[in-house]
Amino acid sequence: MIEKRYKVPNGKLVVVKKVGDHIKIGGDFFLHPEESLEDIENVINTSAPTDLKEKLDRLIEEKKITLVGFTAEVLCNLVKEVRK
């Protein structure tokens, strides 16, 4: 298992774990709707590193997901770190 943590300045803690080939997201952040975490993890686990930010942005826009205390960019950077 590989785990990376990032505390967003004036924001929340975001944790990205890689277990085998699967990436999971955790931390003390909020997102609405809450069930969209599964959609975000699905995009992360099925996207090439070069397409990840674009696909996450598209998902967030299409599903009207609100990220509270972190950004898609923070998430992408952590995913890149655990995939190394």
C-alpha cells in the first residue's frame, strides 16, 4: 500500500491510497452529493494520468459535484504521487 496525504492550506486533509492497482480517496473533506465519491474513484481508476484532470473536471461539471476544502487539482497531484 502507498499512501499520500495533503493538508490544503485553510482547507481539509486529503488522503489517497493505492492498494494493488486500486486507488481510494479519504480524508476530512466534504463533497456533495456524498455518493459522488464512488464516481470520482471510478474516474481515477480508469483514466490515464494524462487525461485525469480533464476527466475529473468533466465529471464534476456534469454531475454538479461540489468539492469542499480541496480541489480536483490537489486530488490529481496526489494520485500522480501514489502512481509513481
